[in-house]
Amino acid sequence: MEWSKGQLVYSKQGRDNGNAYVVLKKEGNFCFLADGRKRTYLKPKKKNFKHLQATHWVSTEIEEMLSAGKIPTDVKIREFINNHRSNI
């Protein structure tokens, strides 16, 4: 599956198993994730792709902000995760 900025993903491994995140940036085999609470935009979590479960939900608003070099607010990230968590 192709990974994209603003995509909702779930952790499959580690202490954060089952937690939902939004992809902020891709770098090699890793991506940087935020959940808007513990892991904010300014302090993202670095995680290997093979430890993540991708979903088909992508926030176009967050994706556009990241592509334009703007910083998405943690409130927007939390809202997106909360709105789509039950749809999985």
C-alpha cells in the first residue's frame, strides 16, 4: 500500500500497539507520526512502516497543510483521528 501524508494508521507493534496516528512525513523505511496528544506535530514518533497498519482514510486538509509547509494544529489531528477511529 502507498503511504501518504495525512493518512490514518494504527500501530501493530510496541508499547503503543493499537494506537491511532496520522502520518506527517516519510523518510526511507520510517515515517513520523502524531496523535495530537502525547505525540504532537513538534514531537512526532518515528516508526518503521512494517510496524504500522494502514487505513484508507486520508485527511486532505492535513495533507494540503503539510505539502504547503504549514503546521497542522494538534486539535485538527485529534479531530481527524476521533472522527475516523470508529469507522474502521
